[in-house]
Amino acid sequence: MTDRHLLGLEHQSAEGISALLDAAEGMLGVGTAGNPKRSDLAGICVANIFYEPSTRTRISFGLAARRLGADVVDFTSSGSSVGKGESFIDTARNIEAMGVDVVVVRHASAGAPHLLANHLKAAVVNAGDGAHEHPTQALLDMLTIRRRKGRIAGLTVGLVGDILHSRVARSNIHGLTKLGAKVIVCGPPTLVPAGVESLGVRVAHRLDDILQECDVLNLLRIQFERQRTGLFPSVNEYARLFAMTGERVRKARPDVLLLAPGPINRGVEITPDVADGPHSAILEQVDHGLAVRMAVLRRAAGRN
């Protein structure tokens, strides 16, 4: 496998993560008013292969590629030959045979991008694999923290919510701890995986207990489909104990930074006034996501 792949942050070095964040800094604003598109990826074809529904990530990767001059192919499993029984690897190989240089893949199965990396000559970028990792989301979260706080090392970051099923949480844990942050995972006991402390994090089960400690709080989305499995009593009960409200903001550090990977459930993980308030960097995260994905695609295409 080539080091141009981005399959996760677990096996990325601190230096490699910092290099991607540095490269993303140079991509901020590319393709917006007064900052024209670039031709870094001229002659490169990027395929977005998505086996799970996605709006933000798929559009972000497509925009990032086009702003650097790449051709983009969008593939979704709905209505494709997958419905006729074509295998995952055969689908990817057929798309690659059309002249694709970089494959961005999202799949419900953990390890799917790693499997493709072993069967394709193209560089593979993980856009989310099951509950395993979502490396570009973690990178954009870290870029947002670095730009707002000026650093990552020495900060305390709370990851709040469904840690058990969150690929965003896992990638953030790997990335933040490598860059010297202290990480606290906080959620109902049923949504915090056993043994997560082995990843170098602390566990808390009450948001109010960690408010004064955290420089940053990343409020993970509660997936309503999990509610059918009885992992917590009710959505209202979850919101009462873990939602970031105006009252909790007033109890937190005066300069607390609030992040939330979209889509957010207003009134569940965060109340509307807080989501739109001065502590929130949710829209900045979207902008930073474009820059991160431009940097990742540029590296994947070997254009560094």
C-alpha cells in the first residue's frame, strides 16, 4: 500500500497529521470570491464511492476536488450494478479502470477502505467506514480547534454522546491524543465502549462534572435509530443530562469552544441558541472540511 492512502488516523504519526493540517491551512478559501480555483489536480480523476447516505461529506469531497481542478465521478450503490449482485471490489475495480486516480469511499462495513487499498492501484481515502473511523472529520475538527485556540497540545477536549457507535469519536481520539491533547469521553454508560481507557482517554458519565475542565466540547450526534435498541431511557432524558444548553455554557469555561459534526439534532445534543451562539464553530467546521479534503486529495494524488 502507498502512503498516499488515508485509511484512518490510528496509524498516522503526529508529524503526518500536523503536515495535513498545515497543508489544509494553505487551502482555506480556495475557490471562493477573490481566491480563484487552482489546478493542483488537473488531469486527476476522483471517484466518490458511497455505499451509505451522505450529504455533507460527499458534497465536500466533490467541491474540494473540483476547486483543485480534478474531474469527479459520483457513485452511489442505489440504482447501480450492486443491485444486480456485483461485488464491492469488482465495482471499485471497474470504476478504477475508467481512469480513476483517487477513490473516496464510504461504507457501512468497518475495514472496507482497507480492503480496497489492497486491491486497487488508485489511492484510497476513507470517508467513513462503519463505526470504525472518519479521518477527515477528525482532521477538520482539529483544524478548527487549532485555528480558534492557537494550539492542540495541552488542551482538554470532551467528546460527548454516543462514543460506542461513533467513527468520529475514534478518529478524534487517535488524532487529538497524538497531538498532545487530553481527551475525556462522556456519555451514558451504555454508549461508552468498555475498555476505551486503553486508548488514552478518561471516561465520565455526567456532562456537568467536566464542564469546568474542558477547553473544547465536541457534541456527537445521537442517532435516533439507536433509540430502538434501548441504550438510554428516552431522547428527552438524554437531552436533560447531556445537551449543551445556555445554562451549561454559563457554567463552562468562558472561552469554551463547541463543535458538532453535522447534521445536528437541535434540542438534543445542543439547543438552538447555543448552536448559533458565539462559542459555536459549527459553520467554521464546514469551511475547514473543504480545506482539509483539498489537502488530503492533493496528497492522495501525489501532488505535494
